[in-house]
Amino acid sequence: MEKGYPRKVALKGGAQVVLRPLEGGDEEALHRFFSGLPPEATEFLRDDVRDRQTIARWVQERDPSRIWVLLALDEARAIVGNASLHVGRGWRRHVGEVRVVVSPALQRHRLASALVHELVNQASVRSLKKLEAQILDVQEGAHRVFERFGFREEARLRGHALDLHNKPHDLLVLTSTVDDLWKKMEDLIEDLDFVPAH
Ligand SMILES: CC(C)(COP(=O)(O)OP(=O)(O)OC[C@H]1O[C@@H](n2cnc3c(N)ncnc32)[C@H](O)[C@@H]1OP(=O)(O)O)[C@@H](O)C(=O)NCCC(=O)NCCS
């Protein structure tokens, strides 16, 4: 297990989760997490997360140096949150992309804040300078969440994305520097209690 993990977090409202990186053998729990999400949470995500083979590939071909995946597990060890940092290559080698999904039952408890805080920390350890989040025009809730984290809309690519039903959408690229995000995220997780878990 990577240094610093697993980590236990008491969320806003008191629920406790354990954060740890993705491991071999997580396929089934991850499939259960994504297939338990409502359609409105999954239909605008980039990949078809309901597809068992897609999930199996993520786990089996995982390469934390390129895509670092952090999971949140509840007391029954079910996955309740998934976040990932995608490290750029070539001329984007100082840029990372963040993605995050939280189970509806735990939304508004600052779980995404805790997960993205850890991604920003990881980005800093890897000397990344800038982070981006890509969302579709219809993901208004996610847009507000990322703005709350400190991201700003930097580009809108018109009709650049097709959802799972082949409907075109504008793709929004939200960005921030790692330094600015770090300050914002520290404020957001101020009331959460992070402790080592064994
Ligand atoms: C976006 C998402 C990850 C947010 O998860 P979350 O754990 O509920 O977020 P947090 O509790 O950390 O929210 C942090 C702050 O963002 C704001 N916020 C959260 N959800 C919001 C919403 N639906 N609308 C407006 N603001 C919102 C609030 O200010 C919140 O803090 P507060 O509730 O203490 O005031 C979750 O809604 C989700 O999984 N959506 C579906 C997947 C998705 O769209 N992912 C983004 C694409 S990468």
C-alpha cells in the first residue's frame, strides 16, 4: 500500500470512509459502485462505466504513474467514491486531469472535497503545475462543485462531446493552478477529520 494510505476520514455529518488507492481485485466492488449510480450520474461520464470489461481493464491495466485512482470505502467496505488523477504527457506533462464520482447517498458530505484534496496533494508531489476537469454543458451541479474547488471555465468546445445516447454537447474545460487549488481545498476540508487507518 502507498505511503499515507489507507486514511480514514470523518465526513461532514459524521459518516466515516476509508481512502485508499485502487488495487488488484477491486473489479467487482467497482462494478457494483458504478452500476448502482443513477443514470443521470453516469450518462454524461466519458466512459461507459456500466460496462464490466471497461472496469476490468481499468483495474488490470492500472499504471499509477499515469493514472492514480483513489477509492473511498464505507464501513461495509463498499466503494462510495472514485477519483482519479490523469497525468499529462509530452507538452501537457505539467498538467493533470481530475475526475470524481460520489455515490448519491454520500453527496454533500464533502467526500468529493476530501478526494480532490488528495488528488491535488498527489499532483503537487508529482510537480504538476495545472489541473483541469472536463465536464459537459449539462453537468451544472458538477460545474458548481468544481467552481467551489477553485476551477474556472477556460474553454468551451462546441458540440465536442457525444453522450451515451449520441446527443452532442459542449465540452467545458475547467482549470486552475495546483497552488491555488491547494489553498481552496484546505479550506473545504478544514472541518473533516483525517486519521491513519490500519
Ligand atoms: C460532482 C460530485 C462528485 C460532487 O460530490 P460531493 O461529495 O457531493 O461534493 P462535496 O460534498 O465535496 O461538495 C463540495 C461543495 O460543492 C458544492 N456542491 C456540491 N454539490 C453541489 C450541487 N449539486 N450543486 C451546487 N453545488 C454543489 C457545495 O458548495 C459543497 O459544499 P457544501 O455542501 O458544504 O456547501 C457528485 O455530485 C457526483 O458524483 N456527480 C456525478 C458525477 C460527476 O458529474 N462528476 C464530475 C465529472 S468529473
